[in-house]
Amino acid sequence: AMVDEKDPAAAGLGYVADAKKADEKKFPKYAAGQNCTTCALYQGKAGDKAGGCPLFAGKQVAGAGWCSAWAKKA
């Protein structure tokens, strides 16, 4: 199942399924080019449309998504 943007945990982290819709005023950490597939927490493969994330146990995030916990992959 996919994470719902309205889920309390997702909303608290500013999760959006489309990184282009990230609220830069509310979450100034967002920078263009950041999305779930470029995050160290993302458990899917680079080309996957969705993958797991330890922040949302048992749910998947959109590869094109973003949240304020984004951390650059090493």
C-alpha cells in the first residue's frame, strides 16, 4: 500500500507523492532535484516508481515523492 499524504506521520514530515509539489515555505530544506529515489532511506531501486521507506513501516513511497527527512544517498 502507498503512503497517503494525509496520513498524520506523512503530513508531519511534509510528504508529497510528487516532489515538485513540496511546500518550500513550510519546508525550506527542499531543493530541486531531491526525491525519494535519491534519498538514503529509500529501499527501492533507482528506476522503481515506488519503494519502501523505514519511516512508513509496511507502506511504500512514490519514487518521485519527497519529505523533510530526505537525506542524500552516499
